[in-house]
Amino acid sequence: MGMIKTLKFGGTSVGSAANMRRVADIVVSEGARLTVLSAMSGTTDALVRISGAARGGDRETVRETVEMLREKYSTCIDELLGDCRPAARDRMEETLALIANETFTYRGEVSDKLILAQGELLTSAIFCFHMQELGYRAVLLTSPEFMHTDPEGKPDTGRLSGELTRLVTQTDAEIYYIAQGFICTDAAGQVSNLGRGGSDYSAALMGVAIGSDEVQIWTDIDGMHNNDPRVVERTFPIRRMSFDEAAELAYFGAKILHPATIQPCKEAGINVRLKNSMEPQAEGTLISDAEDNAMDFHAIAAKDGITVVRIASARMLMAYGFLRKVFEVFEKYRTPVDMITTSEVEVSLTIDSTCHLDEIIRELSPFGTVEVERDNTIVCIVGCIDYQHVGLAARIFDGVREVPLKMISYGANHRSMAILVATEHKKQTLQALNDRLFDSGCCR
Ligand code: ADP
Ligand code: ASP
Ligand code: MG
């Protein structure tokens, strides 16, 4: 028996009939045990728009957007399917009717999530018909039946592995199992999701649950690049990278991976391969426990929407106990802190969730003066940035010598430095670092 593989395909990869054909080829040639699919590109955004418009009573936008989806999916069905076309069209009409119905009998949060789930459900159903028409035994699973989250939104991995391994039983027969990424059932028993871009995370969890040897994330680019290709010119794919580095880059904004994807695979020791479905022959990126120490600097990522909170203690004598008090406030409001710098009586830290900012400021105020700065970006540089390797920090600072730096975080580990800049300086910062830290056009 060959390797057990779990393959995930993102929105662009399943974004048209032609692309779905390519996905089927890949699924078959890789011998995927489990295939996890996102919704066709643009679908989830459209569904978000529909539920937003419904909430605002904007029936016209709802109607137009449902029509746009009908057009998109019927084109795909017509171009892709033969005998299964009527069944797929029925399935599509059921989905659109459900969306319209949920929208106009709007009950809030619950129907919202149910609407968002329809993209993955419909896309995977169409793809499964295609696999069956090609003559393969393809089985469509329903992810909310085995992907459950707790009241904090954390997936129940024990339950997942029990229930999914029961379903994915045919190990040697040529059966292709197809599941939806992104969607789940929440603690209240309602259909929900793992957050935007969450299909990568679904695939990682499911891949671990069925004991895969490898999880492959197929997307529209040839692997993890050394910098954000949407912002910077002359980026290049990185061939190998460690779990920790990949997790750090994903956490600090490398959109190619949902930030939670790496952890389950790292814990289970399962390699993650990033591949380009538009160019299956391209090497992609292999993420494993192997460290790459060949280069000083490996990659850069950026995370927007960062808010700085600066607290200056009124009393010098609070020097100890001060940090604990400050952090207790963030803990109370379940607000994670990303960067932190301290002096004897001041602490500055960054958060990316401002849901409870008002309460946080109110509770911090008795400790001293509190200042808030919005619209910042954390730029994270990863590599072998060890303190013994003299001069690396100087190269980073030389690269950003023309950028106002608001915070610097260095020394927490041996592989990264993070700097905070105003978002208006993000592009300049990323490009300057790219030009200074990497030989342009360099490819490993
Ligand atoms: P999918 O729909 O397949 O999940 P995403 O759009 O979520 O695809 O992620 C792929 C995109 O991530 C790429 O097209 C690229 O623009 C963007 N991206 C951002 N940073 C990086 C990076 N460091 N390396 C590769 N791609 C990146
Ligand atoms: N379709 C979902 C989204 O657009 C999940 C994903 O693509 O990973 O966020
Ligand atoms: Mg994605």
C-alpha cells in the first residue's frame, strides 16, 4: 500500500470546470486518500455579502448575488458534467433555495454560518460527480458530521479521528474520499466554520486524523515565497522550511497558509507540502522538521490591522507586579498579545483583535496613562537569526534605515525578528528588506 495522502485544494484550484479537471488529474495521480475542498473562488465572499445585505434588509443585493452564484455554478456544471448534469443542477437549485430561504427568514448568527457553509458543500458535490463520471469510486463526506468545535471554537481532534477513521475505512480499494474544508459543527450543534481561509486547517486536522503520511496544500502559487508576492517584486519560492518557520510566517500574515495549519502536523510529525495546482510539476515547498541553516535570512511576512497599546505606569514602585497586572487585563478579555517591549515603567504591546479594546483601556487606566495607535503592520523576518551571528540585525536595520520603526522584537527565539511599522510604510519596508536581505532573482 502506498503513502496515505490528504490533499487540499483552495478556491482558485476549484474555481472553474477546467481547473476542476486539473484537480481530478492530481487527485488520481497522487492517489489521494482524502481530498479536502474549498468553495469555488469568490463564493464565500459572495455569501458573506448576501448575509450582510440580508441583515441590512437589502433584498436587491441578495437577489443579484444569488443570481451571480447561479450563473457561476451553472456554467461550471455545464462545462464539466455530462450524465450527472441534471442531478448537479438540482443540487445547485436546492442550495440557492436554501440560501434565499435562510436569508428571508433571517434568524441571525446561526443562519449566517449556515449560508457561509453552502459554498464548500456545493463545490465538493460537483467535484464528486465529476470524479464519478470519470469512472472512479468517489465518496462525498459531510465535514460537519465529524468536525466539531468546542465552545471556544477549538476543534475536537479526538472525536474527529474516531469519526473520520470510521468513515474512511476502505483502505486498499480505489476509493477517493472527498470532504469540505472550512466548515464544522459548533458546540451548540449548529453548522459553523473555522474562520476565513480555514480550509487549510481543516485539511491538516483531517490529514492527522486519518494518519496521513503527508498533507498537501494545493493552491495557485508554486509554494511559500520569501516575501508577500502581492506586495513585493522579485520574490521566489522556498523549497524547504521547518514547521516552526512556516508556522511563524503563517501567523504573521503569509496568506498561503491559515495560521493554525502547521501545529497539528508538527505534533504528528506529518510533512506538509505546498503545491501549485496550475503547475503540478513545479517543486513547491516541503515543510518538515528539518532545519535549514544554509541561509541567514529565509523569508518575510507581514500582518496588518495591528493596534499598539502603550501603558506608562504612574508609580515607579509598581515595577514588579506591573506586567502581571497588565497581562491579566488582556487575558480577561481573551485578547492575544503579539509583540511586547518594556522599560522599567512602560510597556508597549500589540494586539490584532480590538473587539474589547474599550474595556481593556478602561481597566488599564488605573495603572497609568494609556495610549492607543491603530493601523500598524508587524513585519516578521525569519531565518537563522542567532545572536552569535554578528551583524545580521545590522543588515535588517540597514535595510529599513529610511522607515520609522515603532517597535522591535528580537531575542525570543533564534529564528526571527519582528518590527512594527505604520501600515502606510508596509510596502516600502517589505520591498527594502527584500532588496537588502535577498539576492534578487535568487531561487533555492
Ligand atoms: P487558496 O484559495 O488556495 O487557499 P490563498 O489565496 O488563500 O489560496 O493563498 C494563496 C495566495 O497567498 C497566493 O496567491 C499569494 O498571493 C498569497 N501569499 C501571500 N504571502 C505569500 C507567500 N509568502 N508565499 C506564497 N504566497 C503568498
Ligand atoms: N472558502 C473559505 C474562505 O474563503 C475557506 C477557505 O477558502 O479556506 O475563507
Ligand atoms: Mg487560503
